[in-house]
Amino acid sequence: MKTERLEGKLQTVLGLVNAEQIGITTCHEHILWDMSDYFREPSSALERGMARQPVSLDNLWWVRAHSAGNIDNMRQTDEQLAVSELLRFKLAGGGTIVELSPDGMCRDPIGLARVARATGLNIIMGSGYYSGYSHPDDMDQKTEEEIVDEIVRDIMVGVRDTGVRSGIIGEIGCSVPLTQNEKKVLRACAIAQRKTGAPINVHPSIDDELVIENIKILKDAGADLNRVAISHVDGFEFSLPTLRKILDAGCYVEYDGFGHSVYHFIYMGHVVNEQSDIQRIYDITHLINEGYISQILLGQDLFFKCSLVTYGGFGYAHIIDNLLPFMRAKGITEEQIHILLVENPQRFLQFVPAR
């Protein structure tokens, strides 16, 4: 196993980079993915027909209202399309993308490396397991130690036989209720973090009490909570008291639903993405005023094809191209924007000494 020193560096799919090289960073995205295994057959004849049509201008009105109901919308495996979409982010001034598709979304290390070379962007790839419904068939038999070894190998050697290494643990999925296997994975992630010094990103349970339990499991297993980001705090509508508990525990909170206010859907019995982008900015401003600016990360979590510019969405450059004027209008200063988009990702994504 490689013993290359990672501390103080960020690990991309093309190798290690210094923190000052990453530039503007979007901290939660998907570039190549396939979630069609999670498709559920609709009941009506009309919807069955719409569910199998390629996404196009003719059916975009339906796809946007049924984002998880169209197979083509749940799949993006075209590397050239990924390059085209990501170049918009680069031309807007972006430097780094954190790609959090686990194996349950068909993680593609070689494909991501090719896209990184073609675009010149830093791409940081995740490791670990998503929510329980995407776990492999043998997850009940996997031991905590085996999961730890898998994650450590992804980071220190590379995913499978690709030689392409992960630079973050995540996004680690948690359900409602939290399953025993999800608890096992969380504990394994804490141990893998100690062994590697990597950051962790958690797709939390969509429940104010359970998200605190997610964090407690990590803490009890020895995780450094200052190196943990809790995703989807905007789309999952956690209350302000819960956000304060997450922040006071030391975690980062991730506002990663920018551009999704037109894509409502029901997830585990909850309506997600109810907030507008302006409401997200307002809430971030509130947290900044409370002194939490150093624990806020931003992203767009693109995981539907209709979110891409090619298919009528806002794309990866949405925050840079469309939302910075609104942030300024809400009183967020240039210095604070730099902290949110550059300094916080630099600090969060750097490896620290293994423990």
C-alpha cells in the first residue's frame, strides 16, 4: 500500500495538489452517474411512456415535474457531455469539483480522470457507500474492518485496479430509520478517516433528531467532526436549532441545492428542495451573521440530466454566473464570498495527519 504523505494536500483523480491551486470550488456534484437502478415503474400508461423517453425539449415540462420518474434523466454517462458542461464552470472562473458518486451510482474513476484531463479542472472523487437501498447484496456479511480497508485502499492505492485515488470519504448515505448497515458504514468511515486524514461528507437522515444521531455515531467511533460536512441542509429543511447543533458540534453545513428549486420531489416521505435560491442565500447570510461563516460549504448537487445546461438546467456554473449578484445584494461581501467558495473548501478538503 502506498505510504505517500497526504497531509496538507488535496487529492484529485490526477494526483495531489496544493490548497492554493484549487480556486473556486463547488463541494458537492455528480459528473458521471447512473441511478436508473432506483427507478420505480409508474402505474399509468402515459407515465410509463414518458418514463422511457430520452430527455428533450418536448418532454422537459414533464421531466422537471417527475425528475426521478424518467430513466434517461437519472443517467449521465457521456464523457463528452460532461466535458462540455464542466467547461462552462471553468470559463466562469471555477477550479475544482467535488464528485460524490459512490459505487451505488456507478462511480467511474477512469472516466473522471479522462474528464479532468480534458477540462483542466481538479476533480476530487469520493469513496464509501450511499444509502442502504443502494448497498451491495453482500453488505450484511461485510465487516466493519472490511469496509475500512476498502475506503483506505481507495484513498491510498486507488479504486479497484484503476490506480485512480479518492480524495474524500462520501457521500455516505443515511436513511430514515437509520439501518444497521448504515451505522456500520458510519463507524467504518470514522476509522478510515483516522487512518488517512481524509474529510467526510454525509448525506444525512432527513430528520432533525436522526441527523444528530448520524453525527453522534461518527463522534463515538472517533471521527474528527471538524472534518465532517453534512450535506443537503437546505433541501432537507433542517430547523435553525438543529443547524446550530450541527455547527456547534464542529461540522460543516453544506448548502448544495442551488438551482434545484424547480425540481421538487418526494424523498423518504418528505418534499425536498422547497427553498428558492434567494431563501438559501438569506439563510446563509443569517448563519454568517451568527459567526458560522467558516463552516459553510456550497454546491449544486447535479444528479438529474435536466439540471445540465444542455437540457435546460442551470449547470455547474450557476452559483458563479447567476447568484453572486444576489449574494452581494443580500449583504455578503467579496471577502465573505471568497471564504465560502475558496477558503472553506481549501481547509475542509486538505488531508490532515493520520491518527
